Amino acid sequence: MTTHDTFTTPPGPLREAHAHIAAHGRAMGMLDLSDCPSRGALLERVSMAAPHTRPPAWVLGVGLRPQGWDDPRWPTRDELDGAAGATPCCLLSFDYHAVAANSAALRASGFDDDSPDPAGGVICRDSAGRPNGHLLERAAKIAWEAAPEPTPAQWKDHVRRALADLASHGFTQVHDLLSQDWLGPMVAELDDAGELPVEVWLYPPMDRLEAVHAGSGAWRRDRVRLAGGKCFADGTLNSKTAWTLHPFANPMPDHPRGVPLLSAGDLAQAIARTRALGLGLAVHAIGDAAVRAVLDSWEVARGPAWGGAGVPPLRIEHCELIDAADVARFAALGVVCSVQPCHLLADIEVLGREFPQRLHRVLPLRELAAAGCLPGELMWFGSDVPIVRPHPADSVLAAVRRRRAAMSDDQAISPSQALSEGESWRAFRPARGRAG
Ligand SMILES: [Zn+2]
């Protein structure tokens, strides 16, 4: 049984509270490798695509997951050279933290046989010391970003395609959580042309917020809203950069509890800047220490409510670990807990490996709801597409069963934190949908 057969989307408007619209549309145009059952099947797919890829375009793929194959070895650069030839080929792992690249892509990324690992990244090598095409973290990012940037017209196609896809899943409102400067004007153009299928809320990065705000009078519409700014308090679980109260079981050297990315001063400043513009603030915080730091700053710096109609002054994104002492603070402080339960489906192994003693603190949705952080009001669901697919039923499955569809109940992560199916769908309901 597949996950979307398990839970059927009920009628009524839905909100996708955490998406990356342009990246989703772009990924939809790439090779989808998520259903490749083996390395051989993957190489076959690459070799079919390569002849249709005209320079300077690259063969780009997403969803690479060798961990799921019987033989989990990554494809090597030589194998990819055999499949893609001289066309640069770069395949992104499902979690966006690693790529497999062929020789042409390595060259175009500035990596040769003698290149040292870039700071924060790893160039994996074969037994002779030669790069084998498997790149991690910063090295993966460098290669991925070396591919030619889409033209504005291509971006517009990507955005149109992403919004149509999201609408097809029942979404009527989509929040973009790191909006490019050009996204607002582009979405407004679609709206003016009668081609905008969903309401869009934009959250550009904090370092662009004042500039984007200054020009936003030209593109803000009823259905195209500048909602606030986005910043990052920590990294991610898979890269062991989430900022946690307890050490990772297998930590990065020198960073046993991950990496804080914002100081209390930075957070206070971000709160003050968004308040000055009458906008909201969205802070990425995955680890329990990051969540606590954001709540602490808010407790000190918050003031009278502000933000446009329905826009929360503060929302915390991801919140994968929340310490028991912080659960009640969301409702007490009026902070939106913006979670993507579907990530649990991919993160079960890393959580079990790194935080075996803290699994009861993973997405404590039941405790949050009991403490007044109610689904749809202060608890919002989203997917973080294209990191994972945007099917809302995936998050409902994860929130209700706390495990993947094919797993048994004894593999569930703290099932006492489950929500009911009705509560889970409510977390996808936009406020206005409930009222009207
Ligand atoms: Zn995101």
C-alpha cells in the first residue's frame, strides 16, 4: 500500500506552509531518480536523457538514494561518463546533501584530481586517491551550482509548473520560505494574467528583506503577499549541524551539539527589523537548542501583535526536536510551530542512530496540541518541497502513524505523540478557509 492510498485528502482549502516554489518547478523538469531500483536502472535513465540534453545544459537528476538499493554503492564518475559522455551530469541525493558527478561536471565545478576538499565539504576518492564523483555537503553544493542558471523565462515556466502541481494536490495557499527577489513580481504577473492557481505568501531571506519590501508596492496583491523574512538558527539533522541540547551520538568533530547559526543579538535584531516593517519572521530551527534560543529571544523582544491579517509575527520552521520545557511556550508566546511531519518518514534512521535517548522529543505534536498549540491555528503542516514530495497525505501518515507506510508499529517513533487524522488535516487548513 502506498502512503497516499492510506489517507485521502478531504475537500476544502489546504495550506502548504513550507515550500520552495521555484526550486520545486525546476526539480520537476529534472530526471526523477527516486524510483530507480538499482544503479543499472539509474545509469540507463541517464544514458537515455544525455542525447536530448543540448549544451550548455547539464543532465541533472534529483532523488538519488543508493541507500535503498540491494547494492548501495554510489555510481562512480566513470560509470556516469559511460552513460552521459562529455555532457556534464550531476545527480542530487534525496536529502540535498550529496551529489554524484561525472568528469565533465567535476571539471566545470573546478575540481581536478589534486583539488583539496573545500571547507565544509568532502570530495570522495577511490583507492588511488582520484575523485570518484561522490561529493558531500559544500563540495556537492559547488557542483550543483556550477550547472547553468535557468533564464528568467525558464524560471517562469518552473514557477508556473510548481504552482500547478501544488494546486493539483489540493493546496489553495502556498508559503515560499526563501523567496528570490524576482519571485514576487513574477507571481504577480501570473495573477494579473489570471494564471495564478493558489494564493502565495513570500518570505525572502532577512538580508534582502528591506530591499524586497521597498519594491513590493508594485507587486503585492490580495493573493500575492509579502509575509515576512526568513533566517536560519541552525543546520540539519542529516548533516549533524542541527543545534541540539544533547550531543549527537556520532557527532562532527568539534561540533558535538551541531552548529548555532544565529546569536541572541542576531535574533533580537531580526525581530526588530521585521517589526519595523510590520512583517512576520520565519526562523529555521531543527534542533531543540535552536528552538529554545528562538523562543528565548522572542520572550524578551516580543511586543504588541503586528503582522498583516493572518500573518503570524513569529513562526519557527521544522522544530524536529523540542525539549519538554519548551512545549507550552509556543501557545503561551503565540508562536507558530511550522512542522513537516513527512520528514520523519526519511529521518527515522538518522534519529534512531543519533538520538536514541531523545526519540520522545521528536515532533511532540500530541504534547503541543495539549498545551494549546492547536493544529491549523498555531501548528501548521507543510512539506519543504522539493526536499521531499509535497503530497499532504505523507505528513498525515507521519503524524498519525509516526512511521513509514511499510513499517510495523513497533518501528514507530514515539507513537504517543501522534495526532488523529482529523487533527492532522486541520494543520493543513488555512485560517481563512476555516472562517469561510
Ligand atoms: Zn525549506
